Amino acid sequence: QVQLVESGGGLVQPGGSLRLSCAASGFTLDGYAIGWFRQAPGKEREGVSCIDRRQGTQYYATTVKGRFTISRDNAKSTFYLQMNGLKPEDTGVYYCALVPETQLFRICLLWSSNLDMDYWGKGTVVTVSS
């Protein structure tokens, strides 16, 4: 079965850092990119960052560019989101999801709000508060 498992969330003060992980199993990652998304209480889920598995090309939402770094370890089928300079508005549940390469432009460049991917992890909670 397809599994995506996020970890690394927690409580951090503004300006602090966290490193999130997404472990993938149960399927081949060929034909997919990995995306990170987040959802604050009472708000819609939004895109954060994506990475292409084959080339390692990175994509970032404007709100996190310069503060977050996405990376991957293909041998371990694990993807990471290094978050630096965290702000209270970064608070939310962070999810990883498979993004078909055919949808990469729409999801990870246009940052469409129509997040209709089929495979998601359960999320990890990030709380940025003093």
C-alpha cells in the first residue's frame, strides 16, 4: 500500500528552525514530484514547496522563498523540508503529497488552490509561538 509519513514537527519560537521529513513507501516514485503543503486552523490548504525527483529542481511559494529549503534522498525514498526563520504565520499542519509530473506546473509553479492529488501523508504539526 502507498504510504507517506511525515515527521519532525513541533513547537518552536519565532526565528527558530525545524526539519521535516517525508518517508515514502509502497510504490515507485517514477513520474512523481514531491510537494509540501500546509493548513492553518480555519484556512484552506496551501502549497509550500515541491521538488522534482529526477532533476532535483526546487519550487517555492513566495511566502517561504529564502527561508525554506526542500531536498531529497532518492536512495532512502525520503524528502525533507528545512525551515529556517520561522514565523507565527508558518503555524499549521504540514503534509507531503505525490504530485504527478504532468501536474507539476499547475501545482508547484502556479500554486493552484485545487490540490487534488491522490496520495497524502497524515501530516505533522508545526507551531511557531513565543
